Amino acid sequence: MFRLALPVYVELLTAVVAVGLIDLLWVSSLGEAAIAAVTVGTTVEHVAYGVFLAVPTGVTVLVARRDGRAPLAPVIRAGWLLWAALSLAIVVPGVLLREPLAALFIDEPALTAGFLLISLAGLPVFFAQTVVDGILKGLGDTRRPMRHALICNALVIGLDPLFIHGLGMGVRGAALATVIARVVTLAVALGSVVRLHSPGGGLTVWEVIRTGLPMSGDFLARDLVGMAQVAILAGFGTAAVAGYGIGQKIMLAGVMVFYALRQAAMISTARSASAGSPLLLGLASGAVVAAVLNAVAAPVAGWFTGDPAVFHPAVDFLRWMTLYLVPFGGLITVGGVLQASGRGGRLLAATLAGFAVQLPLAYGLSAWLGVTGVWLAMAAGAAISLAGASAPRGCGPGNARGPAPRSTRTAAGRPSGR
């Protein structure tokens, strides 16, 4: 499983975490308003991705189940059809409503609205990239998506200072640099799948949605709760939001370990291979990540800001996350096996149960303990979700759909270099 997980971690670290960190690092010199704008803007973008996540997740699982057993073309066509429909449904209202959306979180929404105008308009490119990478992961190829992410990350590193400072575009420049980097990366990535051919068949749009919907619901619920947390923190001032944004970006570098393990467990289970002991692996990973983040909290937060009003909330957030990361690591890793074995609904139910406790607790404890109450509520919610999702019985690879022996006939035109 580690063979699959390591490239996925590099991919997530570079395409998701590093891009956001680089944007935040380059705009941090523009002040706390710019930091807060990018924090809120990227949070909204993640929520939009949560709506779309059912598509690449469903494509990955179904391609993995069908590879060598059934035609892949229906799944791939369904994935692209859903990409077109959902891109239109998400982007158009998002762009039109960017200003009232930004005003929900920031008293002066102009900077955030400017970021959203560009980032949301460029989402179809990002969505298309996830479909391409989802196809490759379903075929057991996690190295090529990693290469695509590295290309995108390298482009952002070069373009961010040019657009943010060189052209004087500020936070809009951060969004534009990311969109351009994604366009170039997609052009490269499409070459990985255009040569992939398979016998025809009917569209499986509903099958893709049904397979990926629990993971999408889990991700979307997580991001919606994140937005609610930003709203709670906004009551403590812009500095609190900015500190949370910095701390969250740093924490994501560790959290991506859990998501890499989840994808590896999902791919292995869908392909009827052993996924090991995901719960124990997730809990151990959570403990390691928590220890590392405690060690680096102050020096790394110092890279982003020298303002004590922002620095201290960021460091405090990372310290308190020790209580959250251990159960969260177990929950996320177990979720991959549940998803691929047709038990994604259990994961979603457990996630929602945790949030049903977390949000009221965050409001109540924050009135008593300040922002620390929000962090304690996160830990409580993660523990409750883990308790609901972690029962191992029936979650093994033998319960994955499509357990028939893999035939010697595989889809023609499989990407090479696996």
C-alpha cells in the first residue's frame, strides 16, 4: 500500500498544500487582509471541489474494479459528461455570487471577491485534471498524477511572484498564477489518457455518482464545517482568521499523509488487493504528524508573518491540533476501505454525527474559552466520527464489488510506465 501512497502524498502535497502555501507566503507581505482573503477564497474553492469530488472518486473506484474485467470506456465517458455538467452548475453561480459569498466571512469583501472571480472561473480546469488523474489511479498508476502535480507546483512557484508583485496584481495575481499553472498541467496530462481505448458500452453516469457520492458528501461536509468555523473565528477579529489560515495551511502538509493512505487503501481494496490494517496505520500516522507539527509550529509560522497578533493564534492552533490529528488520521485512512468496499455511506454517517456534536460545541465553548473552544470541539467531533466508522468487520478487500478473478484480457492502450 505504501507503494501507492507515497506518490499520492507527493501529489497532494504539491498540488493541494504547496500551491496554497505558496500563495499564502507571497501575499503575506501584503498584510492580514490579504492573508484572510486568500484563506477564505481557498476555503470556498475547496467546498466547490467537494461537490465535484464524487466524479473522480467514482471514476477511480469503477476503473479499478473493471480493469481487466469489463470495458473502461463507459466509465471514462461518464466521467467527462459529469465534468461538463457539474463545471457549469458550480462555476456560473459561484462567479455571479462571489461578492455576497465573500461578505459572509469578511467585513471588507473586495479582495476576497477578486480572488474568487479568477479562482472559481478556472475550476473546470482543476476538475478536468482530477478526472484524468482519477482514471490513472484506477489503473493503479499513482506516479503519473504525482508528476502532473509537480509540474503544476513548479509553475506556481515561478508565476506567483510575477503576478502578485511583479505585475502588482496582489491576491488576484495569486489566483491567476494558479489557474495558468493548471491549464499548462492539464495540457500535459491529457496525453496520458487520450490514447487509452477500450470496447464501448452504455454510459454509467449514475454508477459513477453513486460510487463517489459518499466521499464527496464527506469532503463537502468537512469543508462546510470549515466555513462555519471561519465564521465563528471572524467574531474574534481578522487576525484570528489570518492565524487560523496560516495554521491550517501548515497542518495540511501533515494531513495529506492521511489522505494519501486513504487513496491507497481505496485503490488496493477496489482492485481486490490487501489494504493492511488501515485503522492502526491511520492512528500511528496521526500521532507522528501531531508530534512533527508541534516541533515545527513556531518556526514555520514565522515564515508567514512577523505580526504577533497573527503569529500566536497560528502556533496555538497547531499545538491544540494534537488532540484532533490522532483520531482524524484513523478516520480518514479507514474511509478508503469503506468507500471502495461499498460502505461509503457509513463513513458519511459517521462524519455527520461528529459534526453534529462539533459545531454546537464550538459555538458554546468559544463563548467560554475563546478560539481554544473551537479547537477542542474539533477534537471531540473527530473522536466521535472515528468511533462510528472504525469497526473493521466487513471492510476487507474481499468485500469490494467486482471480486471476480482478474482476466488475462486487459483494456487496450493501458498507459505505460506503471
